[in-house]
Amino acid sequence: MTFPAIVNLFPFAADIVVLVGILAILVLDLLLPHGDKRVLGGLTILTLVVAFAVSLFYPMNGEAWGGAYVGTPMALFFKRIFYVGGILGTLGVRQQAITEFTRRQGEYFALILVSVFGMSLLPGVRDAILLVVAFETMGIPLYVLSAYARDDKKAVEGALKLYLVGAASSATMLFGLSLLFGLAGSTSLVAIAQHAGAHPSPLAMVGTVLVLGGMGFKIGVFPFHMWVPDTYEGSRTPFIAFLSAAPKVAGFALLLQLLLPAGGALLHLTLPVLMTAAVMTLFVGNFFAIRQSNVKRLLAYSGVAHVGFLLLALATGTELGIASLMFYSAGYLFTNMGAFLVVHAVATAGGDDSVESFNGLFRRSGWLSLAMLCFLLSLAGIPFVVGFWAKLFVFMAIWQAGYPALVLLGAGLSVLALFYYLRVVRAMFMTTPKSDAHITVDFATNAAIALCLAGVVGVGLYPTPVFEAARLAAIGVLGP
């Protein structure tokens, strides 16, 4: 029995699991008495684990909604990243939700799932209307979650900046999409790309650049990165661990859907803009990170620099470049979320977010210090953790695309990044702590850090399966 594409729900098998989980959490939250509702966090994790399992054993290929959504191997690869990010983010925040958000736990976990649901739609969108709907489904819960600690002035300030930037990014993106729709006469992303390829015009370039600018706000590209350090510093760290990785990966998944159809017509049209933004983002992220004394702000600017590497991979416009971007995204999620969760563990034990709080961490918790060491080495691209392979594959793609100067630039800035990463390493292993009290970490946070460490070290030692999956998923993505 065959189903018409407009009612075909098979490509959404894992997403339907997430929707069912959202409804179950909302209903269970109403039924449970006030107090400790840790079961809601467990249900959130269970929902995402089941969705991940469905993505492993069910292909979810095919068109839906009249071609507005297409299930592909690339979409499946990104979905798994988002489900893992949701699991890690929920584990990291579970204890904090119990202690700080006692009466609002259900809403918190439901919002995480709603955001993950929006992310999981983005890699398969083929229509501008669905693109906007999925983009806002992902983004609106993030504004609420960033201000969840409503009595903290810094959290409210950071949330306000995130909201204002998010509103500006949505308006900019919508204006750009309206120009592209007007030129092509269709909301289909494939039709828009085909029209731009057949009839390149300054207006098509302006429309695409506006969409890129709107997305640039969301992923923290220079000069749209100004909100990143303030929001990261103010909001609760477990949420920032999630915000720092999963939405950025979703942003790049969306850019792939916009720029790659019709042989990458829109990508070639805006290539100089992409290259310039990538180089400037690399410079600003690395040089601003050097002067930071707050670890969360340091990681914020570090994240800006890593967005520059992802932009370079995207700008190559080759299958190897796209595969490298996908592999880099997976490795970055494990690495960055792990680093922020260690910061959370240290701050919860009576410290703060400063580099000085990491003084003598090895004496207070050998486990946390060794985990943080691996995460920082991965961010720096040191062998043999996942970050090394991620940067190496990106450099290979850039070199093969004919940009050897950019390889040298990226390598030089990676060496520069060692300076600010090693400041934290020096504090952990070569400085006397203010207190010798042992740091105790709750089970859920420890589990999240352990999973991140397993991803960073495991894939670093044996990257072939993940990269091969990314390479196979990237085959044919430059087609219509």
C-alpha cells in the first residue's frame, strides 16, 4: 500500500516520538503533586533515547507534505546529533531543575523537547514556509529557557539580548526569503536555487545575503556575535551547554538546505561573502578569547572561532567539505557540551566561572580535571581526540577546493588558540587551589560528562565509522 507524499508520515517517525514525549510530559506534570518531579527528566531522556533508536533502525526516507520535507541520509545524520544533544542537555540540567525550578520542571523539559523537535525538522526542509516554522519552533523555547532563572539579573539580561537578536535574525531572514520568493515565484527552496542559477541577479544575491545574515545572528557569525558572550555568562550553565552546540549545528543544517540545491547555485552566488565572514569570524573569535578571565566567556568566543571553521567547510561547496562539516558538528557537540558541564560542576561546588576557580582542580577532582583536559585539547585540535580529526578533515576539504592560504590561516589560528586553552589547563594542574575540599558531582551531570568524554576520546581514537557515515550522507547533496 502506498501513501501520497502529502500524508506520508514515515519520514517523521522519530519526530513523532518526540511529539508524543512532549504531550506525555505536559499531562504527567499536571497529574503529579507539587515537589520533586524528577520522573519528568527521566521521561525526557527516555523520549530522546527512543527517538535516537528509531533513527538507527528506521530509514525515514521519502517526501512529505508535497515535497516540503524530504527525508535523506543527511537529515538523519543531523537528527541523531540533535537527539544526543537533547539527552546530554537534559542530563546536565536534571539536578538543577529539581533544586531551582521545583514548580516549573515540566515546562522546562517540554521546552527542551519542543526545541529539539524544531531542530530535527530543519535538515529536511525544502520549502521556505516550513523553514520558517521549524526555525521558530527551535528558537522560541530557547528564549524562555535562557531566562528560566528569573530572579537572576544576569540571566534576564542575557535572555533579553538573545530575544532581541533572535527577533532581528527572524525579521532579516524573512525579508531575504521574501525577495527570493518574489524572484522565483515559488516557496520551494529547490525552485529558488534553480532560478538563481539560471538567472543570477544582484537582487538574488541581496536576498540570500539577508538570509545568511539572519542565520548569522543565530549561529554567532561575525559581526552578529555580540550577544554570545553576555548570554553565555548570564544564563544557567547546563542550558548554555545545550545552546552553545545544538542550535548552531541546526543553523548549519538549515544553511545546507538553502545553499546546496541546484548544484549549490546560491552558495556560488554568495561565496565571497561566506569566505569573508568565515575569515573574520576566525580572527575575532580567537583574538577576543585571549583576554577573557571568565571561562564561559572564553568558551563563548572559542565557539565563535569554531563557527568560522564550519563556515570554511561549507564554503568549499564539495562533498568532502559537507562531510567534514557534519563530522565537525558531531565532534563539536560532544566537546563543547562536555566543557560547559565541567564548568557547571566546578561552579556548583562553590566556585564561579572564572579561570581562578579551576586552580588546583586536579587535587580536588582528578576526574573533572582530566575530562576538561580532553575537552580543551579537542577544542584546540590536538591529536588524538575528535577535534583533531574534525579540523584535519576541514583542512583537507579546503586544500582540495583550492584554498591553501586558508589552510595556513586556520592552522596558525589553531596554534594561537592553544594559548587561551592552556591557561585553563595550567590553572588545573600547576596552581595551588584555594580549598582542598573534594568536588562532588551529581550522578546525572557525571553521566553527561562521561558520555561527552566517550564521544571525544572514542571517536578520536577511531573516527572512521562516524566520518564514513557523514561521507555517505553527503553524497549527492549538491544535486537538485
